[in-house]
Amino acid sequence: MSRPWLGLIVVGLAVAGCGESGPKYVPVSGVVTLDGKPYGEAVVVFQPKATEGNMNPGRGSAGETDAQGRFVLKTDDGKLGAVVGKHLVRVQTRGLVLQFDPATGSPDNAPTNVKVDPIPAEWNTMSDKEFVVPPGGTDKADFHITTRKR
């Protein structure tokens, strides 16, 4: 006795699951301020952190700030947002190419006429800053960077 409907159910379940594979990307945006003022020259990079159960959490995302310091993240392959979960965050000034000494986080053999990034190394080359992207996304990925010691 043949059960053709069983085959249809199996195929239907397989097709239904196809759209859900891979990491989930959600909208992420925010504002960068530098010493209390919107910073319109930044690039914000989110790199998803691997976990024991997920060694390949998905692509990183990046966004450039506008004159009001606002940014929207997007992956290099055009997906809007970032993957859900914990990310390493780096912020640096757009257009600067920095060579640095990993031991100190300082520019290595940099020419004297090169523009120094006003964003401190602990936000870019030496960053350990983290941000958790919630399942519904967020428009509150705000980073308030201070250059002066308080």
C-alpha cells in the first residue's frame, strides 16, 4: 500500500525549513558621539563572536556615521543589520589607514604628517567593547566615546 501523501508532507517540511537556515540578521542602528558631540566621520564595525555551540555565527556588519553621528549596519554582501548575539565593536575615523603595534595599540612607524585618529585605541585597534544584538534588532546601538581623562 502506497502513501503518496507522506512523501508530500516530507517535501513540504523540507521546503518550509529552507528559508530559516543560517544566521538571522536584524536591523541595527545607533549614534556615535565623541566628547559629547555627534561624530560624523566614524566607521562602526560589529564582528559576531563565536560561541561553543556556534563557531561560525555569521558575517560582520559595518556602517558609516552621518553628520548627526547616526549609522545603520549592513553586511558586505548587502544584508541590512547584524546577526543576533554578542559582537566585538570597533569604531574608527573613516578614511584613516592605521598601522599599529599590537603590543601597545600605537601607530607603528607612522609618518609625522598622518592624521591621528581622535578615537582612542581602546575603541578601535585595541577594542574589547561588546554589544549584544537582541532578537528584534535595535536603534539604540549608541557609543559615547570620550578622549579626555576625567
